[in-house]
Amino acid sequence: MSTSRESSCLQLPAVGRFRIRLALGKDVVAITRIYNESVLHSVATFQISPDTVRRRQSWLRSHGARHPAFVLEQAGAIMGWSALSPYSLREAWRFTVEDSIYLDASVLGRGWGEKMLTHLLEVARGLGHRVVLARIVASHKASICLHQKLGFTEAGRLCGVGFKFGVWHDVIYLQKDFGTS
Ligand SMILES: CC(C)(COP(=O)(O)OP(=O)(O)OC[C@H]1O[C@@H](n2cnc3c(N)ncnc32)[C@H](O)[C@@H]1OP(=O)(O)O)[C@@H](O)C(=O)NCCC(=O)NCCS
């Protein structure tokens, strides 16, 4: 990673007992571990086979200035990550992004997910994105409630589109619209 990327991370403020900073190459092992907890043990992601560190490295490299990825760091340990990703690569979608937030299972329910999503929304707005989308499995109350708490509204439902752990799952689309303000 470049020096400028490294120095821009250091300018991000600490938030409470942790800090949120741009993700770096050195964070990929922790990012992969945290993501694979959900791959293997939940329907939060429809990915079924664990990700490899190599694939996550390429995922991080694809997250440039308009679609940044962040980590939540506590006492030098990575306890979560978040990212803005393009929803579609077709050009007219360029002001619409999709959010992702994954915390280590040991730190759920402390308000950190809310801090991460609040931060991600501030970044999205600052970058000039107009709409942030979340695609969430319908049974995932925690993530749906978190997004609704931060102003996301339901934008549609896809029925029976995912098959994981022997069950068909619905997906709810939520969107947060910054409009032109
Ligand atoms: C979803 C996730 C990011 C929430 O983060 P968190 O730190 O546990 O949530 P917070 O403590 O910040 O809670 C913020 C709000 O989210 C909602 N929420 C969180 N956990 C909840 C639960 N178990 N049930 C219902 N609502 C919940 C509530 O609205 C809560 O606000 P409140 O405390 O005023 O009621 C976290 O559970 C996570 O990372 N899970 C594993 C990965 C994952 O599922 N990612 C989302 C993929 S769509």
C-alpha cells in the first residue's frame, strides 16, 4: 500500500475505545477470518465456501478511493470491517453503493456496528454518493434493525432467492437516499 494511503489512515479519529481507519494490506488476514465466521455459521452472506486470503486481497485492491474499505481496530487487534462497494459496474449506477459491515462475534451488541455504519454513511455522503443500498437476508433482524435505525427504508423483497443450510431465504433491499441535499 502507498504512503499516502497509510498517512490518510492516521488522520482518522479514534472513536471511543476503538478507531475506524482505512483497511490496509496487513489487515486482510483478519478481514478474511471475520468474514468467514459469517460464511460458515450464518446466512448473513450467501457465500457458502470460505474465502481465501488471496481473494480478499484482490477484493481490497478493487476498493479504490470511491469505494473504500475500513477496519475497526481495538488495541491493535482488528475486530471488524466495513466497505462501500459498487452496486453495479454499469455507469449510470455510479452514485449508488452497497454497504457491508462484519464484526467479530466477540464484540456484537456493544454499539460498534452502529458506529461503523454511521461512519460509512458519512463517508458515502462525503464522496458524493446518492444512494446506499443494503441487501439483507430477511431473517437477519439485527442488521435490518440497525439499518432502519440509521434511516434506511425497505425498498423491496426477493423471495426464495438464496439456498443455504438446507433452507430457502428471502432477501430484503433497504436504501438510504441522500438526495440532492
Ligand atoms: C449486524 C451487525 C453489524 C450489528 O452490529 P452490532 O454492533 O452487534 O449492533 P449494535 O450494538 O451497534 O446495535 C445497533 C442497533 O442495531 C440493532 N440490533 C443490533 N443487534 C440486534 C439484535 N440482536 N436484534 C435486534 N436488533 C439489533 C438495534 O437497532 C440496535 O440499536 P439499539 O441498541 O438502540 O436497539 C453485527 O451483528 C455483525 O457484524 N454481525 C455479523 C456479520 C453480519 O451479519 N453483517 C451484516 C450482514 S447484512
